[in-house]
Amino acid sequence: MERKLLNSTKKMSRKEAGEKLHNLADSIAEGYVKLKSGENSVDLQPGEQVEFELEVEKEEDGDTSIEIEVEWPETEKTENIEIQ
């Protein structure tokens, strides 16, 4: 079951949106993301391996959207290695 940790929608210039995406990308690459909206905030630590999904949609109302999803497991799955 999904649980939203943070949700924010805001109109801004294309340049501002690009800057936010750059900042988010840098944070993901560094392995620590802190997001804040109003009084709500969330701290995330993406794993070394993530699933990256990019989707472009032409919506019924004529709008076009780009949706980006970056997903990782909460705990890294590792296999035990036995030396025999």
C-alpha cells in the first residue's frame, strides 16, 4: 500500500523548474535528498542502484506532461557469500 510522504504543486517558470530538477538530480547523485513543502519535510537516501522511469504523455485536455520516477528498495538486498 502506498503512503504519500510529501505532495506539492506550484506554477513556476520553465527556468525555475529546470533549476529544481538540477538540484534534485545533484542530490540523488550524492545519495541524500531533503525535500520540504511548507512545514512538511522528508529525508531520503537513495540506494546505489535505482530504477529510473521516464514517461511522456499527451493528456486529453491537450496538455503534455513529463513524469519522472526514481525508485529504490528501503533496504539493499544482498546475498550471503559462502566461502567453502
